[in-house]
Amino acid sequence: MAPLKALYTVFFILVTAFIYLPWQAIKTIPRSQRGRPSWTWMRSITIIFMRRCISYACKTRVILTKKAPKREPKLKHSEFTWIEPADYLRAPSASDDLVKSPDFRGELLRAMAIQDVSLERICGYWYFAPKSDLHVATPVQPDEQVIYYLHGGAYWMGSAHESSPNAGLDLQLLARLKECKGDVPRRLFALEYRLADHQHPSRSYPAALVDALVGYLYLTRKCGFAPENILLAGDSSGGNLALALCRYLRDERVEGMPGSLLLFSPWSDVSRSHSGPIQAPNAFSSTILNRDSDIIDSSIMYRNTSVCAFLGRLPASETYLNPYISPVSLQLDCERGGCPPHWGFSGFPKRTYIVTGSAELNTEQHLTLAHRLAQGTVHGIPEYVGDRISAGQPPEQFVWRDCYPRSHRAAQLHHSADYFAARDAYPLEERDVVLDEVKDAIHVFPVFSWFEPERSETIDRIARWIAHEPIPQESVRLT
């Protein structure tokens, strides 16, 4: 660590420990001064402390999570595996360069060329249901299901290692699934994809997408899982990555589409078009309304630190106009997917489950995503579970969001006759979308063991959904 950064770190620790936290501890004694009046004092302080730590990471660019291993680690609750891309990619016909593999084309190949992204050996961790006799080498059974998990961390932090908070979610979900009857996943593969680096564009987008694709091919071509038996899951930026992987599989058809999609607080609008211009933000945006209730810092600093590392050499306009980066950007051109009835999500997995908390900075993105995924289906709207906060409200409010800013051209197209003609140009799809809204919950709250009982209640609903069991209405907390 550089001397100035080390000095700032010492200063940060002292100020946080002896000034900031004691002041917040006193300030939040009245419930009215907490991020949400329903929170306990300890929950409020924990969230404030986490937001403070994330702010420190953005200022110093110090990664607070475990880095990808260079050698096989010693593990207690999981099993480790290396993944060599050459073992699972189709060989190019006239070259030894695997970047020219027919598995890379379209948007992925374009972005790889701009960022000079190459292929690297990656790794992952296998998690198993408790007290099971499964191992990495256990042959895949016919029709066996598996969870493919992509961790979050704004693309430049986070880890799939068993010491990470994500591992606790993985293990608890597998433990809950073990109680379910029928065919449900008994093992989970968590990928350790390359993290973005502010100094090296070759690790920016689409490096993580390349690794996610290689990990997917490892499951289908090496392990032998059928695509329809894969449940693709991700939290935060991992949810963004899962959506990008589905889009690539849909667009280029290098492999079949996963059967299900599970998203925890997915980062769906990297551009933050929902919050409006930086100089004149929308007061009704959750980015403004929830700035004191989430673990994510709402400042431009957090936004720029994460987005700059992710974009590399790509211009900022990509966050507004590239559906691989911002699948629910309100500025998407019609030809780029921002058009009904499918809004760019035709051909996506048959089943999707989205988890969001009402105290999240990005909860509006999740509502837009859920409703756009449901548009163009036979149902038209998502199925609401959990606290069902937005149930009964007009779906157009979330699908198009008339009050939110967008380009003049996009608005003209939306209100034109061509727009309405497009609604009848495509057949409706058999695709189910479930929206799990949890009152006063924060970003990726199921990852945190201290966010109870909401965490366990949500995992229970997810397990029932995976097992095709009905979610009882009595489990829904309406107060």
C-alpha cells in the first residue's frame, strides 16, 4: 500500500471508530433518525458502517474482499476446481488463437477487440447440500439440476470463496432445498471470474462475460449438465452478468439457454438513467429517496469508481445504449431492445425470480426489469410474492416510466403508430417472472446473515419456487 494511502487508511479508521460511529450511535437512538423506522438500532448502525466501508473502498480502490487464488486453496466447506478455456471452447478452424473460436462472436467479439481481452485460466468453487455424498468428480445424473452462481461486487470487488458472505447464502439455499421434495439442485458452482481493474482495460467488460461463458460451457460440455437443468443465479453485478450471459446465449446460440434465472438485487441500469441527469436528479427516484437507507453509497464517487473500472476503454454512452451493459436503460433505442412487447428479453429463460428490497438504492431498476421481462408473455405482469409492495399498480408505470427522462427520439418512437404496431408483431411467450419485494430490505440482503428474519423467509420462498411448490400467502409479511 502506498504511503499516502496507508496514512489515509489510518486516518479513516481513527475517525470512523472514535468520531463517526459514536456520533451515529447516538443520533440513531430515536427510530425516526434511522434509515427505516422499522430497523433495530443494531441493524441501523451495521448498515451505516457498511456504507462507510464501501465509501472507503471507492476512495482508495482497496479491495476489501478475497482475491482470486493463484494456487489451490485449503477449503472446509467447498471443493475447488481450475477451468482451462481451451478444454471447453470449440477450436478455431484456421488459427491456434482461441479468441477466434466460433464460440466468440457478435457483441462479445466486438468488445474483446476494443479492450484487448484475452483468455485466462479461471477457477470456481463447488458447494453441496449438507451431509450429501456429492463431490466434484461425482458423475452428473440424467436430468440432474445445478445452480450456477455469479457473485456481486460492482465487477471490481467480491469473491466466490467460501469465506465470502455469498458462500453463506449458497450453503443455506442448498440446505433449504434439501428439505424439498422432487428434483431440485443438490450442488452449486460459484465462478471466480476476473475482476475489473482501473489500470488494465483488458480486465474490464467483457472479461467477466467471457469467463462466465467459459464457466457455463464447463458445466454443459465437461460436467454434462443440460442447459435447461441449469439455474443461473447472481447478485448485484453478478445479476448483471447473468443477464448479459443470457442475452449472449440468446443472440449467438453457442449453447442452450439455462432453464431458470435467479437474481438478487441485479445491477440492471449501469447508466443510472432512472435517476436522471447528475446536475438535476429526479427527486422521486429511489437513488435519491433511499440514499440514507442502503449500504451502497449514492455519491458520484461510487458510481464513477465502479463504472470506470467496468467500462475500460469504452465510452460512457455504452452504459445507456448497450443492453449487454444496461439491460433496462431508459435510453435504449428501439433497435437495441428498448421496444415492446419484449423489450429485448424475448427468448430469455422460462422462469425468472427477482429479489429486491424497498430500501435499496436501485429498487426502481428491479421493478423495471421485472415488468419488462413479464411484458410480451402470456401473463403480462410479474407474479408478486413477499411484501408485494407494488402489486396492483399500473404495469406501464414500471415498464415505460413516463415520468422518467429519455431521449426525444425514443419518446417519439414510443408514442408513434409503429410502437403500437410492434406490440402485435410478435407472439406472446410462455415465460414466468416472479418479483419478490421485501419491505425495508437493503441491497443483496439475503447475502447477510444478520438481516433476519427477512433473509430466511426469502430463501424459503426461493426454495419453494425452485421446487415448483406454491408459496403460501401466510408467509407474506404485510406489515
